[in-house]
Amino acid sequence: MTRSLRYLRHFTAGSLFFSVLVVVALSPTPATVVACAVAGVLYVRALYARPGSWVLRLLPVGLICAVIATAQNPEQIWPVVGVPASVAAAVMAATNWPRPPIAGTGLAVAGVTVAVSTGDWPTALVATGATLLCVLALMAQFWVWEVAVRLDGERARDAIYAVDQERQRFAADLHDIQGHNLQAIVLKSELAARLMTTDPERAAAEMRAVEELARDALRDTRSVAHGYREVSLDTEITNAVGLLQAGGVRCHTDLASYGEMPAETSRLLALLVREATTNMLRHSAATRAGITLAHIDAKVELRVRNDRPLEGRIHDGQGLAGLEERFAAAGGKLRWTGGVDHFEVEAVLPR
């Protein structure tokens, strides 16, 4: 769970408990205290406790206490309204039961209690309407929490999906390259085996072809593994922004008009953008990110920065370390720095 989501949960719990305390303060009777305590337990279950059925045993007690509490002093409308509203909202939040019947029960408790106790139907209607407003106000706080949890779950799933798509792309590239080469090697090897006794020279030529195919396959495999295949810096930046936004990360780009640059420079920068984006999705709970590309004298500088790296993951493993060696071989440098609130990758290459 992200830090902001934990803060929202604490804020929601505080707001709900404050509402319960207001009800107790308005009508400090034993029955009201018990009913509001039950509501508080249900709110705890809804926001903090693991799913379980033991809390549901308290629901009949809560409903009985709600009826008793509303009959304590029907001349004061807010205690009459607050107790059934708090309990009904708590039941709606803590269970998967259909919510309209639960809300209707709370409204009926308030309206019928006032009508029976006072015989004043207009006041009973006012109490019913006020109960409805209280239930909606309480549930609105919990609905905000539910929406935030769903969005956080979707963001995590988007990040997993992005990584999975990258893996599938890599597998497809490897299959396309190696499938053809290996099939050709198998066929030529079979042909050379058949020609070994009848035409040794042609068999030798076929084996030399097999050797060349094997070298090509090895070179292509290394190209895929190390990202040497053609990649576009513009495309990688566009893809990075799209993936980050799909994962709920606001990404700001500041791209200089870099024009032409050596193919190897562009390729290395594109690979860095891809690697930094993957790390961001997998090893952070980022909400903001930035990609900056600028010229400094005869060099081009790329920065990728994000907030909120996950604890214990501010340092990268083999991905950036492997790129660091390749940047050094190309006459540039790559470094990354991290803290509890940020992670930044900086690369410099000759233009």
C-alpha cells in the first residue's frame, strides 16, 4: 500500500470516528455509546481488519441498540438521526450486503421511532430525510476510500501489464530471429550429413554455411539481449510517457531539439529511457516523473527522475549496471542517485 493511500485510510477513519463521537456527545446514553461503539468496530473492520465473519455477530446488537437509543429522547432530532445513520453506514461499509436495504432500514428506524414516540408525522419525515443525508455523508467518505483502493489496484495491474508486454516483445524478437536461423542450421546440417560420403567438398561448404549461420544467430541473440536492435529515441520516450500515464504517473518531458546524433548515441539513450521506465513501474510508487534531454557543449545529457522509490529498492541491479559499462565504452558516463523521496538517472554522451 502506498504512503498516500495509508494517509487517506487514516484520514477516513478519523473522519468516521469523529462523526461517531459527535453522536455520542449529543446523546450520551449507555445505549447510544454501545451502538456507536459497534459502529466504530465495523469501521475498523472495513478499513483495517482482514475479512472475517466474527464482527457480523455484533450487527444484531448494534441494530437493537440503535432502536433503543432512538427511543431515549425523541425530542432531540439529531441523536435520533445520528445513531441509526452511523450504524447503517457502518454496516454498509463493513459488509457485502446490498446497501439499499440497509440504508432503508436505518431510515425506517429513525422515521418510525419519531412517529411512534411523538405522533408528529412531519417531524418523522424530517428525521427520515436528515438520516438519509447523514448516511450519504458518512458513506461518501468511505466511497472515496474505495475508489482510491480500486485506482491503486489498477495502477499496480497496469505496471505489471507493461512489464509483461515488454517480456512478450523480447520473446517475440528472440523467436523471430532464432527460429529462422536454427531451422536453417538444422536443414543444412542434415544436408551435410547426407553429402559426407558422396560429395565431401559440398558437405564441407554446407558446414561452413552452418558455421556462418551459427555466428549470425549468436550475434543476433546478443543484439536482442543487449538491446542493439534498432530502437528510436523518440519512440521510446513516447512509449515511456504513455506507459507511465497508464500507470497513474504524471510525466513531464523537456526535450531539446537535438537533431541528428550518432546512431549509437541515440540507441543507448533510447535503451536508458526504456530501462528507467521499467524500473520506475516495478520499483517505485511514483506519482510524478520527468524526462529531460539537453545539449551541453558537444555532449547530450539525459535525465530521468521519479519520486517515491520503494524502500530498499533505490539501487538498481544488473540493468543500469550493464548500461553503465556500455555508456563508458561509448565515451560517456551513466550514474544514478536515490533517496527516500526520489530516484534519478543521469547520462551524458558525446553528441
